Amino acid sequence: MNLRQTLFNKNLPVHEQLVFCLLLTAVGGFFDAYTFVNCDGIFANAQTGNLIFVGIDLIEGNIPEVIHYSVSIFSFVIGVLVSKVIETKYKELSIFTHIYMLLIVQICALLLIIFKHSFFEIDIRPIVISFICAIQFDGFRKVNNLVFASVFCTGNLRSMSEHLYKYVVLKKKESKTPLLIYSTVIGVFLSGVLLGAAMSKFFLHKAILVPLFIICINLLFVMAIHNKFASKKL
């Protein structure tokens, strides 16, 4: 399979297209760097890291810091629940409508914190962004028929290592494409982190415009595929 077929595989649903998932992954990496730099060390995606901080601060008796990291964890849980409500309550809707709903929820949430990132002196950015990441993680789980995560890389790294072993040691040629896909996903996530860290240091809160722009591009991509699909049915 060549690069073009891998990026745009007409046999796959739009939310499993590599180009769509790479844009999600860039946003996932950006969010973690953004909240870590701008929100006092909170991770938007890596809730394992936030749980570690909660545990350490509990031992040290630092309750304000426990609350500081816990809000992101609870917001992530709520995001997953909202994603499940959308998935089950509106399961009769088309896949395109489902994707539109998930992307538009993310865009609206980002617009909220662009115009008002704190209420009653409470920084709502890590709360909202963790919510967005949970929706993204739960709603988009596959790329090119492969299980993947767009908001953190532990699972992707394990899968890449597995296919590296199969391709190099066991000489299984069918592992070449998954190896390249997982490697690309990890590279794009790191690029998102680098972009998020750099933009956050230079532009602070305004850096959040970057993931908003990327998600809008993804929405336009889905609309283009949807229109093409609809025209073929006529």
C-alpha cells in the first residue's frame, strides 16, 4: 500500500482515515503541553501523571494541590460519559452526524475558554481541555483498522514495538504498514507537544487558537468526504 492509499483509504470510514487521526493526534500532543505550561503542571490527557501528583500530594498533606490535579481527572471522566451518551442516545444517526457532533462539541468548548478562561478566579482551561480530550479519546479509537489513541502514546508505543519485532525479527511483511503508521502517530504526537510548548511559551493563552484551527480543518475534511460520499449515492 502506497503513501496516498495509507493517508486516504477509501475503504475506511472517515474517522479511521490516517490523515484525520494524525490531525487529532497533533491536537492531543498540543493540549498536554499547553495545560502543563499554562495551567501549573496539569496534564490534559495523561491522567496517570495527574493521579501520581494526587498521590504524592496526599502523602505530603497538600490538599490544595490534590484538588488542583483532581479536577482534570474528574473532567476527563465526565467527558467519557458525555461521549457515551452521544454514542448510545443517538446511535441511529449516521457516522458523519456522530463525528460532526463530537467535533463541534470540541470546537464550542475551545471557543468558551478562548473568550473566558476563568470563572470566579478558577482556571477552567484544564477542566474544559481534559473534557475535550476524553471525548476525543473515547470517540476515535481506530486508524486504518488499527487500535490507537490520539491523546497519549503508551499503547501506540507498545503496538509499534510489537510490529517492529514482527517485521524485523519474524520477517512478517504485513507488519510494515502498522509499524509505519504507529511510528508516524508517535512522531506527530511529539510534534504536537513541541508546537504546544513553543506556542504556549511565546503566546501563552492565545496558543489555544492553534488546536481550534486544526480541529476546524478536520471538520472541513469530514465535510468534504461526506459531500463526496453523498454525491456518489445520487
